[in-house]
Amino acid sequence: MIYFNIKKNGFSNLESPIKGYLLHKDNEFRFLYTDGNRRLGILGYLSKKNKKLLEQDIYVDIRGEFFAESFLNNSEVKENLNKSGMSSDDAKKWFDNVFR
């Protein structure tokens, strides 16, 4: 249903922005989305055939910002590492992988 709606009407998410986090490393940044993966996947697929879809604004709701040199000091990150059992080294690898 989302596919046919975007294909027919274009993409508009003003009332329902894509949620995610802004990650920073060196002089680069990435938006890591945590909501909207179906919409973005469909938009990516359809934009290969219709480049005009890429000219539309995509609204995002940035839930937080994390910097490579300090994200492990964040209390939310620490809590999630403890819950998941993920090591700090694994978390660093995961963070770095976003920038590859």
C-alpha cells in the first residue's frame, strides 16, 4: 500500500517525519534512521526510475546526536550496552561501519 501511494502521489512526510539519530565522525555525518525504513526503501527503489522523487524534501526528527570520540560516555549508550551485552569494542566497530 505504501508503495502504490508513493508511486502515485509522490513522497510527502511533513506530518510524519523519519525518526533517527545524527552520527558524527571526523568531518562527516550520517543520519541513522530508526523509523521509516519501509518508506525510505520504497522511495530509493522508485527514485531509480523517477529522479524527480529525489527533489522532494524529506523531513526528519533528530532524536539525538552522537560523536565518534564520545558516544561511549553517553548514559543511554552505556545502558543499552549493558542490556545487550555488546562490548565497547563492538559498539565502536558498529559506529565506524556506518561511515564505510
